[in-house]
Amino acid sequence: MFLPLKTSLFSSKLALIFVVKWLFRAAIAPRVWYSAPTDSSVRLGQTLTLKSFENSWIGTKVGVSPCSFNLRPVVSVSRRRPLAATVSFSLPTAKPERASTGQEIPKWFSKAIKSFAMSELEARKLKYLTTGTEALLMGVLIESTNLTAKFLRAHGITILKVRDETVKLLGKADLFFFSPEHPPLTDEAQRALDWAVDQKIKYGDGGEITTSHILLGIWSEVDSPGHKILFTLGFNDEKAKELEPSISKPGCTDD
């Protein structure tokens, strides 16, 4: 009869010790808390302070400072949403002597610059070592909002068809091969871009170089993959002449 009583007393002592330990820890433990956000900041119970690092694309300023020991740092989020971007107004050229002659070099239209960036990405997707005229053509179509892309689509030349013809003509790269971050231009692609600049200088209307200049530059390289793909998909000299007014008339844009 004494065994259950001893067991009960032992269990009570263990429970009492557990409660005392819990109360002791609760009394000395640091308090991590969360308070409601205010207009200027959001307080989180972590040892990290975020402030003043600017992401110019999103427009939200967020920054990181060293950890503090008060366990009550502040996360500051700016309400301003500035949109800022540094854009280069030129593309690679094999004729740098133009700049040394004092001649005013026309700028590239923003959609033409974006098309060029897309062409590099497309070359990397296909795991090619270089950015060729076929990639320039795909870049124009991928940008999709420019007049040249609309013109091509109206004549049945789409990005899917161009990509298929590219693989048929140039083949697929090795599965485990990785292209450089910026695949260099082939000689034909570089000549196509320089042709675009030369034509803009020739007409001298003071405007910007557009994707129409790029497309006609590709078409001028008769032996290039881009020209062959365009020809296969039904592009010809007559369609090229339809685009010529867009590069010769003053004030024409790519919108």
C-alpha cells in the first residue's frame, strides 16, 4: 500500500521541479516581440535591420545593416517607387573610327537595343557559341512590340518557325555545353549591325536606328543563316522594299 503513495509523491516532485524550471526560464528569457507596422517602418522580432539598399527596377529601397543585440531591429521600406535604368544607346561595331571623325553617330532605338539583348539570350538558349544573324532575327521577333516584328508576323514569319528553321540549318548544340554569357557576334551579324548604322547616317534624318534597320541589315548578308531562314519562310526583295520607307523617311519610329 505504500508503493503507490511513494510513486505519487515522486511524480508530484517531478512536476513541481518542471514548473519551477519553466517559470525560471520564462523570467530570464529575452522577449522577442512584434508590434503593428507604422507609416515609416515595420518592426520584426529578428536581429536584422534592412534599410537603404536601392533596387532601381522595382523602385523599393531595402538595405541590410549588421545584426544588433536588442532583438528589436527595424525593417524600413520606402514608399517611393522611382524607376531608373542605365541604358546603352549603342551596339557593338566593327567601325570604331566613326567616333574619332567627329561625325555624330545615331542612337539605337530602345526596342532595337532590347531586340539585341533578346538575340543574345536566344543564342544562349540554343547553346550556340556566337550570336549570328539568325539570333538577331529571333531577337526582333521575341521583342514582339516593334513594327518589324508585326510586319513579319503579318507575313507568316513567327518566332517558332524561325527557331525551327535555325535548328534545321545549324543543328542543336551539345546538351552539356554552356554558351558564354554574351556570345560574340559572328562577322555576318556584325556587318548587319554596321549596315544599319551606315544606312541611318546615309539618310541623315536625325532619328534613331530601329529594328527595321536590323532586319534589312540581315537581308543584306546574302550568305548568312538569317537571310537563308527569311528566304525559306517567304521573305523576298519585294517585302524588303515595303520596309525601306520606314528607314528612309524622317521621324519614323519603331512604335
